[in-house]
Amino acid sequence: MTKKIIAVILAVLMLAAVLAACGGGETTPSNNTTPSNNTTPSNNTPSNNDKKDEGKKEETPAKEDLPSYTIKWASINAQGSVQDVEFETPFKEYIEKATDGRITLDIYYSGSLSGQGNTFEAIVNETTDAGFDNPDQYAGYFPYTLLYASPGWYYGEPDEAYETLIAYEEAFNDPYMEDNFKMVAWEISPGIGLLTTKEFNKADQWNGFSVRALSAQVNWLGSMGANCVSMGIADVYESFRLNVIDGCITGIVAFKSFSFPEVCDYYTWLPMLNGAVCFVWSKSLYDSFDAELQAQCDDAFAYAQANLSMADINAQAQAAKDYAAEANPNFKYVDLPKEEIDTMVAAAKPMLEEYVATIDGQGLDGTGAYEWLLAHSK
């Protein structure tokens, strides 16, 4: 019996030893144990390549993390006007798409944010960001541009005058323009003339004549006896209605935007006059953009200059004529006799020479600009 008990005990002890040897689930491997070369990191452990990718993501923000901008665009035009349909709205659509939505262009129509003759100043003072203005209304700020637009030059047909303006501004850029603005696009008028309520066809009619004119025209008109009045284009309609002025020098494309044929009966062509207006952008704002956004804006500006400024200018002129005929069946166009044109051109020559001397006195190359324009005028 005793032998049987001892045999059972020995069997139990041997079984326990076997189970202990096979049950190593919590066993800690010895220091000599090394992982296989085929060991794959778990999903929670990034590889070296993953770490490099994470570093790149930190250096280059995702598109949605890049800053976006709402640009206040000052327009003197009414919504739906020729200039709005042909330039401002297409430009808005193009730049918003070109910048992948990072720029939103809010157009403030009809001078509600800044009127003509105020937009350059408003941009410099940061009360608006971009928009349309006329350098002619800023005496002393844009001497080169004012020389181009001074009375007495004839550059040919509108497309020729436009190409002349672009080339001239590249050769002679006003310092104030270069320091404060990025050029979106230059524009010219397909024709400039004198709006009146009575027919005007002789140079001596300027004597005692009250006319809304731009700064570049004041001395010239004054030399012929005119009384020049400075006012925004948006105020001209009411001034005619109240008999405050006898005439207004303006481009034909302004007819429909400001309903001028409703209060005027005549438009006398003045071929010795030229206009240079522009759409500009705050340079300080542009300089704050990252390089990618600047390149996208440059593309939009180039598109505007090449495709929006002059492509439809003749169509706009025709639309203005069509509107005038509809608004006022008695509206007439007057061509000055050649001798009257010569008299007006001769009156401008001393002003040009005097103005060139003024530009030279400012340390700029007025003489060079004058000679350039002489070589490119008809």
C-alpha cells in the first residue's frame, strides 16, 4: 500500500514539472534573445519615412490653412453698366478662380466706397484696397502720365493710342505709382469730346465758357478764356440739369454709365485730347501676400490688361452711341473744322513746353518723355 502511495506521489510531481516547462506565456526572454530581422513595426509605430512625411506637412500648410482675403474694390460705375459688364465683373470672376478662392473681390458700385479722384488716396490711407481712378485728377502726383494726357498730342486710332500708352508707361513710370500701387490694367477712351447743351464748333467759344475739365486740361482751356470747374464725374448730370456748367470734357464711354444724353444735346470731338485711366491694387497689400498668391494675382492682372481693357472698347463706344440715340433723338455729334483744331493745338504747345520744364525740375526726365511722345505721335 505504501509503495502505491509513493508511486502516485512521484507521478504527480513529474506531471507538475512537465506542465511548468510548457507554460511560459509570461516568461521574460533572456538578454540573449533578439527579434527576427523580419520583425514588422506595429501600426502604432511610425517608420522613418512616415516621420519625414510628417515634417513636410508641418512646413507646407494645407490649402485650407492658407490665409484668405476679402478685397474692397472701389468702382465709380453703376452695377450692370458697360464698364462693369466688360471689365469689373469678369475680373472679379477671374481673380477669384485664379487664386483658388483665397481672394474674394467685393465691388462697391457708384462711388459708394470711393469716388473718382479719391481712390488713389483711399488706397494709400487703407480705407479701400483696389479700384478705378484717373491720374489726371491728381495734379503733381503723376507727371509722366499727365504729360501723355496733356492737350496737343494725337496718337492715332484708339488701338494705336492704347499700345502707345502701355509702352510709354513701361518706359516712364511715375514714382508715386510705383511706390504705392500694383497696376491691374490701363485704359484709354476711344474718343474724348465736349458735352454741351448748345452746339460748340469754334475755338473762340471757349471764352467765358464754364466747363468741367481734368487738371491736365485746365491751363490749356484757361489760355483760351474758359472757366474750368473741378468735380467728380458722378456730379456732372445734376450740374447740367441745374445749369451750373456749360460743358463737360469726357470720354464717350461715360454716356450710358451717367445718362449724359438725357441732359445734353451735343458732343464735339476733341482729337487733340487723350485720356489715361487705370485700375490699381494696393502695393502694400500685394507685398503682404505669399509668393504663390502674388503669382496668381500677377496672372489675373496680366489677363485683365490683355483681354479686358481694349478688346471690347469699340463695342463699348458703339453701345454708348446706341444709348444716346435712344435716350435723346436730338443728340448730335460735331466735328471741328481743321482750322479750329489747329488753333486749339497751337494753344497747347506753350503748356507742353512749360510742363516738361516742371517735370525736369522735379528730378525726372521730362525732356526724355517729351521726345518719346513726339516720336510716337502722329
